[in-house]
Amino acid sequence: MKKRILCTLLCLTMVAGLLTGCSTSKKEDTKGAATAAAATTEKTEGDVTLTWAVFETDNYTAALWQSIIDAFEKDNPGIKIEKVLMTGDSRSQFLKTMLAANNMPDINIDPVDLATTDGVYAEVPAELLAKFEDSAVVSFSGKNTLVPAYKALRNQCYYHKDQFAAAGITAEPKTWDEFIAACDKLKAAGYTPLMGAGAADIWATSFGWWTGVTNSEIMSVYPNFNKDILDGTLKWTDKVIADNLKTWQSLVDAGYYHKGSMSFSYTQAAEEFHNGSSAMFMDGAWAAKTYDTNGVTTKDLGVFVVPTPSGAYSYCTMPQYWGVSETCKNKEAAFKFCEYVLGGNKDIYLKYLQADGCYSVTKEPVSYDMGEIQTEFVDNYKDCTLVPEIMKVVGDTKVPSGFEDFTCKSLQNIFTGANVDTELATWDAEFARLTAN
């Protein structure tokens, strides 16, 4: 990108983080702990008050959440919604803290990590679940405790077209050999091929590689991986996983990644990429939405599916859910709010989806016009096979709570040179410990 004004604008408006997917809390709520401390629902003077736990990013803003609240309260007099802002590096940890303090908000965004714990979330009415795609409905030990919200496309590689042209790269890489050749040409021309991220954003270091490459490699060999790993048929030290992570490590050793990668937060890494500090950056679909919103076009920026060493060609999506706390005193009103936002009011659902470039999971699809880069991102997957994202599978084959955070920290170690086999051995040990509980 050559226009610094546009780059600066992008830097100021870039997505603040993800989690696995895609974001971390951006700022402290002025109500903060006071709101969370009042998280149990009360009735006052005939009104129902529900607390709603949300997170904020540059796409999911306070203004967006308030517009949803205002619309619902206008259409549903007598039901009030109070926002509880999830803060810190981990939304799941925030909710666990609230649960331990007996201050669980009534309605939670991103509740999956606690859904395997019996008694945390209320069962969803069958008539509400019937409104969603069958593939989006999940159960834990026969109970349906999650309301489907949306699906998010995960990861592709964005690149600066002017740097590709200057390095003599005339086409997007379609094979692993072509991808390596592109990295070599960029490096020879004086450009840094890849941007990475680290610092406190433990999810961001491996996000691009794990969701864009490793997940595809694993699922191409083990289509029932989650079941197999849970029943002990497979181990995390499996050769497919080990070889793939060693390949990732070889990219670091070859000097393809920006030397400052591990000092950058996700937002800083994105800013560095926008300023031209690297030619490529593996990032999620939400970034495409941000580019389009800020006037970047496909003339300047391209995006492609990252080739895999084995030739596996697939992609994954992250499902998102909401949950209603079992401690909620007005579950009927809480599920009414869920239904209203997640498809009952199509305009509100559209606003919610479009804000972060996500896609509907309702049986009656809700769609919206996309910008150039988001359209290209989606079109790139037309011939790809959709497979589950191992760390985000929901239901009885979900990885245990806390395991993904553990692996993210380990993957940071691998990025900085730790022995892959040794690190994966700790995955098996931690997995065994967590599944034994």
C-alpha cells in the first residue's frame, strides 16, 4: 500500500483481536464490575432486567451493542438489557470468574468453554433451535444449551500487490513450492515475506498457520480427528502434526517472518503489515471487512488460500453461540432476546453479521452486500472443502476447557525455536490431565 493516509486510517480502525477467534476486549466498561456484580436478574416495578455479556472491538463497538439494545427494548417494552463488558485477554476466563463469584450474566456471547459443565447454561427451547441450520445445533451429553449465532470464515493470506510486482511475482501461489518461491523472491528483493504476532495475544502467533494450514493437513488424514483424539486412538505427537509444525518452524528459521513479530500484539502486527513492513499476513475474514469499510480495493491488496505442503485443500469456520445462564430468573425473556437478535429481527441480525464479516446460520439465510476484498475472500473458498476447526468443534467431541489456551502458549514456544516433539509431548500430558477431570 503506498497511500500512507489510507494506511493510517486502517491502523486506527483495525480489529483489536480475536480468539480464537478473533478479538480481545478493547477497553474497560465504565460500569465494569458494578454491572457484573448485579448479574443476577431482578424484577422491579413490573420490568424485567437482563444482563448481557459482550466484548468490544473496532468492529463490535459499544455503539453497535447499544443500537441492538435500543431496538429490542423499543419492540419489547418491559424488558431491559444491561450490557456487561467482558474484559481481559480471555473471554472464557472472564465468564469463569463470574461463575465462580456467583455473578454469571444472564445472556453470554461466546459461552462454549463452559457449555460442557453441567448446570451452567439452560436448555434452549426446541422451537427456537428449529429456526437454525441443523449443522449449527449442537448438544453436550444429550442437552442443547447453546443458541447458534453465526459462522465466521477463518484464514487466508493477504498481500501487497505492489511488493509482489516489485519482486517479480506474477501470480498468487497455488502450491507449496510456489509459496516458498514467492517468499524467496520477496526476500531477495529486500522485502520481508511474512508478518507474525506475539506478545500477550497468545492466539495470534499460530492463528494463521494453524487454521490455514495445520488444520487442513490433519483433517485430510484424520477426518474424525476430534473423536479419535478423545478416545485415545490418536495422540498430539502424531507425525502429521509434528511434521507440519516443523515446517512452520522452518519458515521462521529461513528468515521469512518479520524479526519483530513476537514483540507485536495482533493489532500492532496488523498495523506493521498495513504500513508495508511485510508483503503478506495470514489473517481472518474480519480483516477483509475492515479493508472494505475503509476503502481499500483489490487494486492494492490481494488475498489467497495458503497452500499446504501436502496439497490438502480445505478451509474451516468458527461457529459462534450464545448461552442463557441457568441462574437467570427470567429465562423466557432471555431466550426472547436471543431469538430477536439472532434472526427474529432480520435487520438487527444483518447488522450483527455485517459488523464483523460473519455469516448466518438460520434456516432462512440472511445475506448482505460485500465489498471487493470480502467478496474475493469468500470466492476463494468456492472449490474448497469445508472441514471442522479442531480447536473450535462444539458438542461432545469438543476439546476440554483450557486446552486451546495451553496449546497457543506452546505454539509460541515453537515459533521461537522450542523442540516440536518435546512441546507436543506436553500437549498429550495436558490433554490427559484435562480429560481425566
